[in-house]
Amino acid sequence: MTTQALSYAVDENDHLVKVDRGYYSFAEENGWTEAGTSLGRSLWDYVAGEDLKKVQRLLLRRVRDDVGDVELPFRCDGPGVRREMEIRILARPGGRAVLFSARLRSEEERDAFQPLLDAEAPRGPDALGMCGWCDRFEVEGEWVEVEEAARRLGLFERTEMPALSHGICPDCNELLLAA
Ligand SMILES: [Zn+2]
């Protein structure tokens, strides 16, 4: 069974101070082996890519300083599954603590296993840009879904996957900054 919701909270230094059972079960389903040591760690240890970190830091600052509460769609795909989620980021009034709660909106099995999203797949020397928010890939200057990226790059004929270089696409950059 798939986890439907999870939440976690950070303190004023962006350290994880609380995670719920959904967090652990979601982590287990997705093979995040280090979830057990999450408490006390920096939230930013879990965000891949400097650009995405930068935009998320800005968003978090705005939530703390004046917005208070935002809700945003995001993707959290796995090798065999396409997952659309919604995250709510809520700053506690007065305090600097921020609560994140994510819930699953839809989950669909993919037509084919996507080795590009498999953390265990061997990686070659070439790099492929991936948006850490919507899970799309940059191929020939265009941001496309994993199936399309795999097709264009001929990944099913390869034994090694390109290394992933995490960033943020222009659409998500705009979405997060406008939140
Ligand atoms: Zn994106």
C-alpha cells in the first residue's frame, strides 16, 4: 500500500525536528535508506542542486516573514511510478518553526520501468539536467517527461544511464517564486 500523506517540521535553523510515520513509510517505499537518521539533520541535506536550494530558501523565508502558508503541486516519481503530490508549507505564528505536509494526489504506474529514475542504475560520464521539483529532464533545451527523455536519448539501448545534474526548470522557478 502506498503512503497517502506525510509531514515533517523544521526549527528556526532549518533542522528537522519532527517527522511523522508517513515520512518513514514513504521513505521506505522509495528506498531512502538514510531516513532513520533524518532528525536533527538540515533540511537542505535533502534538496539536490544549488539552484533548487536557492529558490526553496527564498520561498521558506517568505513563508516565515509574511506569507505564512502556501500550497504547491510537485512531483515525486519513482522508477515504475508517476506520482503527483501537493505540499503545504506553514509557518507557525511568532515562532520560526515551519511545518511541511505533503499528500498524494494521484499515482499511476508507468508503462515501462524508467532506469533514469532508478537510484541503483549505473551512471556514465555524461550528465543530464533534472528539475528537482517537477521531475522533468532537459533534453536539447526542452524540459520533457522521463519517457520522452529516455526515448530521445536512446536510454533503453544503453547499459549506463547519464549522471543526473539536479536543478530547477524555468516553470518551477516561476511557480516557487510566485507562491
Ligand atoms: Zn520543474
